Amino acid sequence: MRELILGGVRSGKSKLAEQHALASNLQVVYIATAQVRDAEMQARIDHHRARRPASWQIIEAGHNLAEILQREARADRCILVDCLTLWLTQLLCDADEKVLRRELQALLDVLPSLSGEIILVSNETNMGIVPMGELSRRYCDEMGRLHQQLGAICERVTLTVAGLPLLVKF
């Protein structure tokens, strides 16, 4: 089972993903994509860490998300990736175009073959106006395309609004 959980900032998407991971009754591997670049991001990371059970295995991912998923996915595990938003942002800011394309394609290629439960968390950023800055527009375009491709692959897609899950695909 592959699930994509989308939502805005502080919509409850991570909390919902954590609840689904706990309900799986499988060993949970939490793949964190955030990198500490300022005090505010450190506070966000600390908030997430405080909520997670100590029994969960934590892996910090860089650009190599697909490689980590392929290595860690097993029938007796639930993999929770939080979040694709930060992963893509880091690729856009830190990687060249070739690496960006390779890593996006690697994720799309590996996802259908993974065993166990896979929960992907991502911000739905494309429900407002088109941003003014070039990088912001590119980010929204790339994120929108990735969400469409993941939505086609995942068996379940949930949009989280005000802490409430809205099943989009099930």
C-alpha cells in the first residue's frame, strides 16, 4: 500500500501520517528530509521529534530518497517519508538539473516495486495564485507534476484540511 498525504502548512498531514504508521502495526522507519538551516527550522524539527515514538527508526535523507526507500522497504515495515516538499526544495536549491531529474525519476521508478506500507507526506502548494518569483513558480510546477505522478502510483491519496482527512483516492 502506498499513500500520499497532502495538505497545507499545519494542516495536520504529518500527524495523520504518524497515526496511519502507528495503526499499521508494522515496524516504522521514518525518513526525515528536513535540514537544519536556521533556528525556526530547528524548532519545527524538534516539534516533530517530540511526537514520534522512540521505537521508530529515523533516517535522514538527502537527495538519495529513492535509494533509501529501496534499501529500507520490506513487507514487515511501514516507511513514512516526511516530507517531499523539503526534499524537492533541497534538490531545486542544491542540485543541478541532471541530479534533479535523476532523483525525481528514481523515486517514481522505485515506488511501485516497494513492499510494505509507504506513506508520503507533502505540502499541497498549488491551490493559490501563481507566485511572483521564478524559483517559486518552478517549485510549484515541479511539485504539481510530482504530485500528479505520485497520485497515479499511490493506492490512496488523502488531502488534509483543518486536521481533517479528505479521501481523494482510495
